[in-house]
Amino acid sequence: MRFEILGSLRMTDGENVFGISAPKVESLLAALLVRADDVVSTDQLCHEIWGDALPRRGTATLHVYISQLRKLLKRPGTAATPIVTRHPGYVLRLDGHSLDSDDFQRLVRLGRSAIRDGRYAEASTHCDQALSLWRGRALGELRGGAIVDEFATWAEEARLECVEMRNEADLMLGRHRELVGPLYTLVKKHPLIEAFHRQLMLALYRSDRRADALQAFHRVRSVLDRELGIAPCRQLHQLHDQILLDSGRGEVRRPITLRAPAAA
């Protein structure tokens, strides 16, 4: 079975694709998947499902939800389910199963290694493969529990870092003209991420659009001053000066490090 959490939570088993309609049971499975192969305590799971409004028979209800999940995840012809009781709670074991977020991190590691070694085409391919695993917002609309919220925040940051790393590889491959449109979209959606503005300026400059590149710098300078009261970073200023002098082509940044959330 394959579990997918880089989008709304769903499972695939061969050609069958299915999800969970009961919100509390879905939150329970999400928490177990985020902490796959690690024990999640009963207290943590109860808080994930009910927050501070734990019902009087909350622990008993949790056991019922676990039983329902075990039946749902039990594969035909097998006696076991992935969810195992381990003091002080439960663990979802991935033995024989896969999780899309694990695949995402593996591909990002391959991309990071490739870009570090100057293998930019491989880096771009690995990052593309990693990003293709995303189907939307991580875990869809499941929010409110500490475990899920922490994962969702980390996952979105990791996705943006992967986009940044792919752009760096593509710039090194001379794909600047193809990047201009997507980078305009990125800076509009994430106006405070200076790396995307730098990449847009460089892509425009290399596309013989020097004036547009300078305008991009003035826009980010205005946004940062208006929103945060700060000036653009040193890299942006240096690129701006290089463009004014009509020299310099920029260099790929140091490899990006993705950090998984610490266990609660």
C-alpha cells in the first residue's frame, strides 16, 4: 500500500485509490503517518484529535478509531495491519508500504548531491521528480493538531527550497528564458522570499532584458521596505550592481539543506 500526504490524505493499493471520510479518524491516521515508524503516545493522539476539548471517554474512543483504521488498512490475504500497539501508544510501520513524503526527501537528497557535484541536469531532474509528488497543500485541509500543523509547515518550506534548488540548476543549464514566466509567478506568490527575486533578476538579465531585471530589483526593494522595513540582502545588491555594470553571470548558491521537524 502507498500512503500519500503531499496533498489530501489518500491511500493507493494497486489501481484502487481511497481516503477516509470521518475527519477524526483521518486526523488520527495523518498523525501516525507523519510519525511513521515512531511511537506516538496515546496522549499525543488524543490531543491531535480533540485538542484541549478531550471528551470524557476520549481514550476509549481513540481505541475504537484505531480498530477502524486497522480494519481499513488490512490488506487481503494478510493477518497483520501496519498499526501496532507500542507503549505508550501506537506506531504505524511502513514495512512493505511506501510514503510519498519519504520519496520526496530521498529525491531532494539526490538533487542536492548532484548540484553539489556540478551535475546540474541530474539535479534538475531529481527536483522535478520530487515536486511532481505534490498534489496540493500537504494533508489538504487537515489542520489544528500539533503534529499535522508542524509537518505541514515543514513540508511547505521544504517544497519551496526544492523549487529554489531546481531553479538554480536550470539557471546553470542556460534555461533562463524558460524560467522567466514561472519566476514572475513565484515572486508574486512569495514576495518576501528574496532568493526567487534574485533568480528572476538573473533570468531576465541573461534573457537580454536588463531594464526588466533592474525593475525587478526596485520592486523587491519596495516590497521589503513596505512590509518589513528592511533593505534587500547583499546578494540582491551585488547582482543589481553587476547588471548596472553589464557584467557577471551569478553563481549557484551553496546546496540547500532540508530539515525535518523534530519529534514532539
